[in-house]
Amino acid sequence: MSNKDPVKIGLLFSDSGATSTIGRSQLQGALLAVDDINKQGGIDGRELLPVRYDAQSDPAMYARLAERLITRDKVNVIFGCYMSSSRKAVIPIIEKWNKLLFYPTLYEGFEFSNNVIYTGAAPNQNSVQLAEFMVSNFGARVYLVGSDYIYPYESNRIMGELVQQHPDSKKLAEVYVPLTADFKHFQNVIRDVQAKKPDFIFSTVVGDSTTLLYRAYAEAGLSPKQMPIASLTTSEAEISQMGANIAAGHFTSAPYFQSIESEANRSCLARYNAGFGDLCVPNMCWEASFFQVHIFANAMRKSGSDEIAAILPFVLGSEFEAPQGRIRIEPSNHHTCLYPRIGIANSKGQFTIVREARRAVHPDPYLVTHSLGDWAARIDNLEI
Amino acid sequence: MERVRRRSRVLDAQAPLKDLRDIKVLVFHPDNQDGLQLIQQLQRIGCQVQAFWPPLPVLPERTEVVFLAIRPDALDVNFEWLKTEDEPTLIAVVDFENPTIVEAVIKANAKAILPLPIRTFGLLSTLVVARELNVRMKEQQKKLRKVEEKLLGVQRITEAKNILMRMHGISDADAYKLMRGQAMSKRTTVEDIAAAIISADGILSFEK
């Protein structure tokens, strides 16, 4: 069948609300890939046509718009969601209509749906590495602070457990602030931090309030050299919001940083900067959102159809030269083999990468008990 | 620190989750799409899984959990391995819920139900809750057995005391002292002495 109709895909991210900064970057990552693909003649001559909605960081809106994409816009594949609550809201819709969701976000694991492809990091691809690094460089007395929802709870459970495998470890506090927390919340947290004097702070604060935590820290005159903040979610995007001087010296664990020295990354960033300018700040979620559209397009070239039954066999096991390295969709659990890295924020608002995995680390979303040391054999220590 | 919420965590609740990667799980389910999905999800969770159909008469050693398909064509749950002291956690996999099937599920002493078609979501919780339930039930059975023994012992001691009080015209406290002295010198328990007194009294009464 020679079909020249455009291929409609759904893009469901949040352009407004509490997580709009990252949501916008995920949208831009997807649009860059769409642009790449269409410039190369689309999918066998068929143009990729994104249909996009702003889910406003609201799970109910995500569910409603997912259904609208499927029933009204007739898309078979949706790229989207950021917070776990948004993914959980969309999955029943996706499963009901038997469509496919690509989810470009790190999350807490313990999920598998035959209708979802997970392209962000599972805890065994970011938390273990971060715990290992922080404990060996700063000590094991940790202060946990997070946004008040499921991802931080589970991330903190894992981090607390990992850190406590170390002798002389202590969990000094586990504190949660609302997603819409204001500056005062974080001043209170920092005051408590000053009283408890941890070796490091582990933050799972997400969204636009991230800035406030780092600002409260800086205003209290604390030094990242002695007591840095370690995070899985603070990316270049959040740093551009708070300012490079406020972020400098703090650590983030992620599979992607803009500073990765690879041809794929350089050319991807160059294309983005040339075509889209300053609509967002590229970060780990931008990159996942970018490469997953390519994974889809490559699979559809082989299947000729974007119906889940036809395309899924070509998505599973497929590989792509992503900006972070050559990634692979693991067929057994639909998650992605990724490259864990640790970065320290520098004065330019970028990350200086201090450790990185030599080979892709297999996703293990159902791992209950993580162990310190798991990753040690597989990393390069890039510190001077 | 007002307006900042602290979560207190029940650490013990994690204990049954910790050894999921070490447990041996047996799946007795026909070799079809549901069976395959069940096995794949158990493997994702990280359990050691083996699958057979029809069910085996004898379980491999150290089997901790059994998923058993109870179907209209496989209603017989009269397995020897279900009657042992050390029975594994049984989770019934069902595609009907008419009274015939439900009765078989009850008879098999299932700790949880897994309805077909298999959904990956929920299997982990079902597995963990069923295992925990099995462990608690076994602990309670053990405790109950101990309490029953204890109760029987107390009844015997009271009866033996009454015999001694009647025979020797002594007080309740003295009767107990007498028995405890005997138990200590014969290096046995007061319960055993009480049993001996009761049986001796029975024989003596019979001779009268």
C-alpha cells in the first residue's frame, strides 16, 4: 500500500503549571526529532504530523487529553507525561484503546505496561550511582527533602536504604514540601539542615520550586564544598531558572548532560540551537523525549504501521545513537539501557561530568533492594 | 518546621519485599498467553520461576509460592503438598468465579486470587500480601498449638493439685509445692508430674 498521508502522533506535555519548564523542554525535544525526521523525508515519504496539547501539569487533564488524542485526533502513539501521577492517569486510557505511550522521564520503577515504553532512568540507573558517589566523597549522614508525591517517597526509600548500608550512616531527616511550596517552606527546611548538619542533602524536589530550595540554601550562606545538594532531577533547565552561581558545586545524577562530548550530542544541540533557539534549555528529559521519537520512526519504517501490534516488535530491542550514547529498548521490561553519569554544576550553568558509565546499564525497574557497590565496577572515574 | 510534612515510614513493611529475588515460584498453568504473561511478569519482578502443566504431584525442594490454575477442567486440588505442615503460599489463578470454582479455591486454602486475563499491575502486591499472610498464619498456628498445650497443662496441674489436697489434706499452695519439688528432683516438668498423679489416681480409684 503506498500511503502518502501524514502520520499523526500525539504530544502530551505540560506547557503550563508546576512542571512546565521540564514539560516544555520535553515538547521541544520531541519537535526537534520530528523536524529531523521530516527533513529526511519523513517515514518513507509520509510526513510526521504532531498533534499537541498542553496538559497544564494536571493528571485529570492528561487523561482527558489522551482520550481526545486517541478518539478525536485518531493517533496511535502518544509521547508524553512527566510526573508519575500524569503517567498513571494516562495508562488506563492507553490500555483501554490499546495504543502506545512513550514516556521520556526518570521515575521510581515498579511498573510494566505492555502499552508503554519507558525511556528515562529507573532507580538502578541513577540513584545507586548517586548514593555511591555522595557517600564515598562526602559521608553517609544524609538529609532527605522532596516534593510531596510518590516519586520522591520511593526515591528517598531507595536512597535511605543505600546510604544506610554504609557504616556511620544516618538519615537525619525525611521532609516533604508541597509541589507549590513557596520560599518560606525552603527557608524552614534549610534552617533545619543547618541545625542537623548532614554530610549532604538529597533533594527530590521537582518542578519550578526546585529553584527556591537552591536559593534558600545559597542565601543561608552554606557551602556546596562541605554540604552539597545531590539530585536526580535538577537539570540544566532548573539551573537556568535559578542562575549558575546558585547551582554551582551541587551534584546531579542523570544519563544525559549537555556537556557530553560526543558527535551525536554536539550535532543534536547545534540543530536545536539553529532551528529552535531559546525555547527551552536542553536537559535529560529533553534528550529522552528526542531519542524516543526516533526510536518510534525507525520502528515504523520497518513495520509500515503505527498500530501497536505491528510496531511494538520493532521498537523492542531497537537501538539508537542518542546524544548520551547508543541506547537500546530492553524487550523484557520495555525500559531503556542508559548511561548513568554524575555531574557537578559549574559556573556556566552546565555540568562538569565527574563520572560516567562505560557501558549502558540495563534497566531493572523491579529491583527492591539496591546495593552500594553494584555500579562501581562499571564506571570511569573522571575526577582529576 | 510547621507547614512541612514529615512522613514516618514503617520499615518493617518492606521486609517481605526484600527477598523477592531469592524465592522459588512455581506456576501450574497451561502453556498459553496468560501463562506466558504471568511468567514474564514474575521474571521482571525477579523471582525464580518454573512452570508446569498439569501440576506436579511432588514439589521441588524449597518451593515457596505456587500459582495454581483452578479451571472448570482442572478442579481437583487434592494435592499432597497442600496438606503438609510446610505448605507453600498458594495463589489461585481463575477465569471463572462460579460457586464450583470458588469452592475449589477455598478447599485449596488459597491465600490470594489472580483473575484472568493477567494484568501486570497488581501481581507484585498480590504475591507479597499472600506470602505475608501465609507466614502470619503459620506463626499463629504455632502459637495456637503452644497455647493449647499450655492450657491442657494448667488443667492437669489443677486436677493433680485437687487429688493431692484430697489425699493428704493439704492446702492448694502446699500441693503445688509438693509437685514442684517432685518435678525438680526427677528433673521433669510440673505438667509431667501432674499427668503421672492423675493417671496413678485413676488406677488407684479403679482398684477400689
